Amino acid sequence: YIGRVFQDPMMGTAAGMEIQENMALAFRRGQRRGLGWGIKANEKDFYHDALMKLGLGLQTRMTNKVGLLSGGQRLLMATLQKPKLLLLDEHTAALDPKTAKKVLEITQEIVEEQNLTTLMITHNMKDAISIGNRLVMMHEGRIIYDVSGDEKKKLEVDDLLKKFEEASGEEFAND
């Protein structure tokens, strides 16, 4: 029921297994499993096509160990079986800026295509403002700001920094 992508690229994966084997595990989530071939030929084609849509070149490395797993592939694994809720815990934090941007684009495409309810945790103010239809800012486990609709669309990073300072009494480092 819940798809999740963690900040740590290895969480939720079997590091000693291939990319396609990890995808097979994700694809079969919630199904009965038996003894048989791990991945059928038609499944390989399905995984290849799914990875190709990401545009990260992973479709040519399906037999590589999952140790070099990208955020895009982890996102794909989390949504192979449409979850009722997708949790993204800083899923781009360990990525270089170019790949992070690509993964965020893929995230938006998958979320819109599958009409997924998604909770994305991020410390990136620009991403928090531009992605999603609601922004909830928390401090020490409490909600200090909750905004959506036209008000959210008009927000700037400086507005968020001011809201944080007002609500928490502390200054927030703009990184």
C-alpha cells in the first residue's frame, strides 16, 4: 500500500542482486511467490522499457549489481505496483544537481501519470515551493506553516525563510 524512496540509496534494496532482480522483487510485492525462474523474458522486456523511460541509461545496465542504484530507478521500483501512498524522504539528497533535477522531473511525471498521493520531504526550499499542491513546514515535530493553492504559487524562498523565523524564533540558513 505504501511505496517509499529513502535518502539512503541502499535502503529498500538487495545490494548483492542485479537491478532487474530488484525490480522483479518490487514488481511482485504483495503477490504469492513460488520456486521458479526469477525473471521471465517478457518481464525483462517490461523492466527494460520502464528503465528506458527514465532517460538515465539504466536499461543497458540491468544485470549490474544494484550498488550503483540511481534515484530514478528507486522511484520506479517504488511505483511498479501502484501504491496508495508514495513517501519520498529526501530522495534526491544523495544525487548530483543534474541527476536530482532529472529525478524530480521523473517524480512529477510518475505522480501525475498514476495520480498518486505523495508526501515528499525536502530541505530544498525551491523544490518545496515548485513541487506539489501543498507545502507543510515543520520545526521540532510541529507544523509551523501550511499553505496551498494560489498562496503557495506566489511564495518565494525568502517568504519561507521569514515564516520559519516568525514561527520558530530562529534564523534558518538558506543553503
